[in-house]
Amino acid sequence: MKKTWVIGHKNPDTDSICAAIAYADLKNQTEEGIFEAKRAGHINEETQYVLDFFGVEAPEYVKDVGAQIKDIAYRRTEGVSNHISIKRAWELMKQLDVVSLPIANSAHQLEGIVVTGDIAKSYMEVLDNRILATARTQYKNIIDTLNGTLITGNEHGYFVKGKVVMAAMTPDMMEEYIEADDLVILGDRYEAQFCALEMNASCIIVCENAKIAKTIVQLAKEKDCVVISTPYDAFTAARLINQSMPIKYIMKRDNLVTFDLEDYVDDVKEVMSKVRHRDFPVLDEDGLYAGMISRRNLLNMQKKQVILVDHNEKSQAVDGIDGAEILEIIDHHRLGSLETISPVFFRNQPLGCTSTIIYQMYQEKGAEIKPKIAGLLLSAIVSDTLMFRSPTCTATDRQAAEALAQIADVDIESLAKAMFRAGSDFKKKTTEELFYQDFKTFQVDEFDFGVAQLSAMSQIELEQVKEKLLPYLETPMAEQRLQAVFVMLTDILEEESEVICAGTQAMELLEKCFGAPDEQGDFHLKGVVSRKKQLIPTLIAGIQQMNS
């Protein structure tokens, strides 16, 4: 069954993770298919505390949702042994209607690849009459290529010495020309056959199914010479015999261009555009041969199906979102920049938390909310609304939280304090981890900016974080190619935030939006605790005024 991933935004917060888990559970209860929660970033301490408290495993991390080779109906051409003859390889190519043939051993390890051009080259350019021995050609291949019959000798043996000789001369001349270990193609003349054996040929090929005397067979056995009878005439036999060489002699084995099942289609297309091959081998997760892929196969790819929760901004979405098929979006933020090819189910409500919306959907569908799921939904609401202190919090959020607390059998205030305490334990984090703990980017009128938010139960913790972050802000601004970055340091109990920033227009924008800074040059914003409802809309309005 087709899988659908439910996934939140990059740098996920508690709502992003819990909403994905809960919505996947709801979809699995109410619809056909397999729905799996995923995450697009590192789980922060607050969210990890919640998952541990309710005994729920974290969703698997997904870096990119773009189409991969494993999403494509690539060709499962079987790998062939490097011992098969060139003729057999050619016949397989015609049978399979392919121009490339993979060579793999019994353990499915890729050894090489042969294309029609290699076969044509071997047929047109090989003029050495010792080439069969150089290629260590098995007699079994010679018999198969000449549609022959083994009269005597070991078909599993190898022709490893000597040259190929056409015995179209008298026995006297044959004695001068034939050497020990040669392979001799001849006709029905007894004296020629006898002479070849006397000269210690390693193999004689008798054409046109000519009769072979018992004395010749007996002598061949005594001299350990392979005798093959073929229905072909001498000219045809001589023309075909080089096709009995093992394919390993002409296959390409070095610098092979291969792809892995996990490789992304966009990367594959780029490589294919630079390499003039028709087909490319595909390797599985163990590095073993799995099949072949061509440019034509890329037209039949099946995009990953995803449901996005807690965001609808392209800049916040998991990498590769343009290469995925978005089925649904469940969110509570402003309308963002995501575009879809076909219509999708889009539910956006002005509530304090996406998990509140998902709680409503459980109610609407009459689905069971298990205690663990109730605990996750409750935690998300508590986190996003700062335990109902945020101006984004509505009566609907509070009612949902109270109902979920009963199902989960937890005390809201005790859970909130424990969550916030876990989330504000900044001592073990690097400066980079602190900054990206809850970071989102936005674009307004070609002005790209990012906003991070850190919340704590005391001002002391926030001051320590501020000292770490101030000298660091220029780094993510350059890495993300932003014109400004802002960080909200939110004091949950005091219900206020200090905003620090970097960027040539950042201070000017803050002053335009919130008035002059205090005497120390700091921006302390009383009553401002919501990035979504209080900071972002104000900044956007300020940017638009500056550009007007």
C-alpha cells in the first residue's frame, strides 16, 4: 500500500512533532493506506521530554522528500555472469530489447557492464588470431556459439594457449603452420584431422557435421584434445568463433557510473545530462546490483505523498518539497508561499495551535483519542500558547486542552512547568543548537529574514543565552542568505520578550515597528510573547512601509 508521510516544518517545535504523530494516527484510524509521522529537523528538549513522558517514539528524521530512484519503476534486468559468451549477451539484449547488459556475480555484486557498442567494436576490430586464448574462452561457449556438439573432451575446460587456425591447406603445409595447443577449424578430410592431432592441437572443430572416424576420436582422447562438430561451414564457423569469448573480456569494469536506490532524481538527472550513456546500474542499500535505469524511466516516477502540518511556507518545509505530492495542509499560521500542482485539502484556522485543529478533527470523525495521543496534543497546545498566556490562545484551545488533560489523566499546570523547565535547560546546547531550536524564515517583498524564539521560566537563563547569541547572529544570516535575523527571548512568567537582531536594516525595522530602544539600546517588549501573532505581522507591516 502507498505510504503517506505526515511531516511538520524544519527546526520543529512541540506542536510540529505532536501534530504529525497525532494526525498520522487519525488518518490510520479513518482512511485506507499507511500514514507515517516524520520530522524535518532535530527534536528540542521540550519535545523530547513530552515524548518520553508519554512513552512515544520520536518520528523518523527525513532530510528530503524529493523523488528517489526507489520511487521509480526502474528496469529489473537480471545481472548475467561474466562467463557467458558475447553471442549469448547479444541474444539477451535483443530478447530484452536493451542496449546495455549488467554483469554481476552470484552474490549480486556488480562487476561491469557491456553495451552494444562494445560488442560491435569486438567484432569489427579484433584481428588477433590468439584472442580466444587471451580471453580464456571456455569450450562450452565455443560449442554454444557454433551450435555444435561435443564429440570428446571436457566442455568445461578452457582454451588458454595457441591460435585459431583454418586448415585449408595440405597436411605438409599444416605441419609448418600448426603449433601445439592451437584450435583448428577443418572439414571432413581424414588426413587433415589426423595431422592436427599429431601436431598436438588442443581443439579441432569439424564443420558441416562431417563424419569423424573412430580412430580420430580415439586419438583425440589419447591426446586430450577437444573435438567439436558444428553444422556451419568453415567460413561461418571462423566468422562466429570470436563471439564465443567470455563477456568479461570486453565489458567495462572501471569508473562505472552507478546510482543508489536512495539517490534523488534531481541529482540523477544532473549526472545523466553529463554522461552519454543510455542505461545506468542501480545499487541497493548494501551496494549490490538491483537493476538498470534510463532517462526514460525518470518520466514514470511516483512522487512521495506528504501531508504538511503546522506550516504552509515553502522556506519552512522539508527539503525537496517541490518534488513531492502534497495531499493536505493542516495549519494555524498566516497563508504562506507553498504552491501545489493539483487541489489539496487545506485546513487553516486562527487558533493557538495546530494540535487544537487536529483534536477537532478527531471529534468530527468520531475517532478514538488514546491517552498517549491526548497527552501529545495537550502538550502541543500548552507549548504553543505558553500555557494559555499567548494572545494567539483562544477559548477553543483552552477547552481542547482541558478535555485532552482528562483523557491523558495529567495536570495541565504540572505538565507545563516540567515542559518549560526541560525546554529552558540551555547549558548543554551549543550556540548553533540554541539558535536553530525554533527558527523560521520569511520573505516579504524580496526581503528575506529569519526569526528564532527561545522561551524560559526566568530572566537569568535568558540573559545567559543572550550573551551567547549576540556574537553569533551574523553567521546564520550569511549561511541562510538573509538580510536580517531576529531572536525573541521570551520570559514566560513575566509575559514579555527581548528582541535581539543582526542585519543592516534590522535595528531600523525594530524601531519603526516597536519604538525606540531603552537606554541600554535593548528592545524589551512588554506583553509580546507570540512570534506568529505579535512579532511577524508587525515586522511584515514595517517592511512593506519601508519599501513603499
